[in-house]
Amino acid sequence: MSTSTDHESGSKRPRLIVALAGVLLALLLLGAGGFLWLSGDNGGPTIGGPFTLEDGNGRTVTDRDLHGKYVLVYFGYTFCPDVCPTTLTAVSDALDKLGAKADQLQPLFITVDPKRDTAATVRQYAASFTPRLIGLTGTPEQIAAVAREYRVYYAEHRTGPGPNDYSMDHSSILYLMGPDGRFIAPINAEQSGEQIAATIRKLTS
Amino acid sequence: MKGHTVRAMIAVAFMLVAALAFAQQPPIQVDNAWSRTAAAGGNGVVYLTVTDSGAPDRLTGAASPVASAVELHESLNDNGVRKMRPVASLPVDPGKTLTLAPGGYHIMLIGLKQALKAGTSFPVTLSFERAGQVTATATVRQTVGGKAMDHSRVDMPGMDMH
């Protein structure tokens, strides 16, 4: 009697899991579809917007704190050893090339890996490129919000079972924002400092 | 009979010299190994070039005492989305230089046991399918911007890739 019950529930459980997984997948697809529909429905390409994040010293930084200056935004993560440092080195170089004009420009590094990138990590990382670069982190929700506004794609890519065994896939683009906080133009992140400086000079003159 | 022996001995001597000369000229040469400043606990990178003057070979892995794990990686650009993926091995062909440079193939140092400070250097041992292990010395370059810095040296290897 009891063995037959065990057998029955044993065979039912996988079916229940499959059904639940199906429902979950359907919900995910619906959500993704809804997101695409909503983001495609708001007319012009608005990039950027209000955000609330945390700087390397644990202070809250919002988009409004930066108004009055041109802002150069880059999304990346500090465990990124290749692409992000290449771009941030170029940005630091571009600031040098811009000379006095760089005083009107605030470069931002926003992490897409808030799980690992604490305020201290982000501060240390940003400072290793140039003291002018502000590193920002936040709660996963705050990061998701700002990434959505900038239409930045990011996703964890698992490489192993350990907590640190992942890299982040992420959009690698520089966003130039005006002193009023409005989006001016994207800048190719894979250029030399000289090229980035030339583009910024052209877009801000 | 005697002349034969002498000639054979001379021939063997020549062959030995040739073999020794060949042995002293390693078929795989690793050059320009460099890294970036990085914090302890984080991840680092090594870029370098490999030239092969012998038979076709494959770079199958790397190790370094400065990191808990070392992997061969490739940075891919998928429509503006940057992805980093491990690579099992890389072909090393005679006459062609294998270049590991920013934005492409690189050696990833996972979990740095120490901070990588500018001007210092550390060993990195590459494993080749045929040539075995070859150890190179990677020099850490500064990434901080500043007028005193020679930026062309820091930036250009990466920019050449694009």
C-alpha cells in the first residue's frame, strides 16, 4: 500500500516540476514581451534619466548632482580584466588630451555587477584609472533601473559553481550626456584616447 | 676501415653539434608579456606574443603564482555587447605570431593573491601541447592617466586590434 503511494508521488513530482517550469517560462516570455513592447512604445529613443546610486565613499549620487557638467557614462564591472580597463584607460587618456575642457566633463563608471562591486571596490578601481573618474554602485534594483534607462544589456555568465565563477556580458558603449542631463550621443568605447577626445570636442563645441 | 670510422665519428660530431644548437634554440618564443595594475582579490590579465619556429603547436593553458586560477580567455563583441569566454586552446603556427592583446585573446588571472603594482613583474608559465612549458616574465604597466605617462605604450597594443 505505502509502496504504491510512494511510487505514485515519485512519478508525479517530476511532472509537477515540468509543469511549474513551463508556467515559469511562459511568465518569463510574457514579461520579456511586455518589456519589449513597452520600451518600443515610447516614441523617440530616450537614453538616460534619473538615477540614484552610491559612490565609492558610500554617498548617494543622483543624476541631478551632475547637472551643469557634461557627463561621460560607461557601464562595466571591476572583475573585468580586459575590455573595461582598456576603455577606461582610453577615457583617462582622453581627459588628458582634452586639457582644460576636461574640467567641464564628469566621467562615470557604473557597475553592472553590484553583487561583487561594493562601494570600496568601485572606488579603488575607478581611482586606478584617474582620480577624476567617479565609480558608482547600488542595489541590484538601482543598477537594473539605471541600466534600463541607458538601454544597457547585462547578464551574468556562469563559468563554474563558485560564488565568483562568473563574468558579466555587458554593452560596452560610452554615453555623452549634456549639462542638462539630456543624452547627446553614444561614443564608440573601443577607440584610442585621442579619438574619444576628438569626438567629445566635436560634440561639445 | 679506419678512415670510415673517422668519417663516421666526424659525422656524428657534426650531428651532435647540430642537435645541441637546435636544442638551444627553443621552437616557441614568448615575448612582450605585460599586465595591468590590479587590486588583490580581483582579476588580472596578461597579454603577450608567441612565435613558433618549430612544428605547429597549441597553447593549452597558463599558470602563475600570483593568481588562484589562470585561464585562456577571449573577449567577443556581439553587436556591442562584450562577452568574455574561456578558450580551451589556441593554435600556434610557425611563421605566424599569436598575439594576446586587449579586446581579444588574453590570459585571465582569477583571484589575485597580491596587488599588481606598476613597474613590478611576475612569472607566467604557458603550457604548449608539444613544446611543454615556457615561462615568461610579465611586467605590470600603470593604467593611471597622467601627463608624465607614456600613453602610447599603454594604449596602442589594444588599439591595433580594432
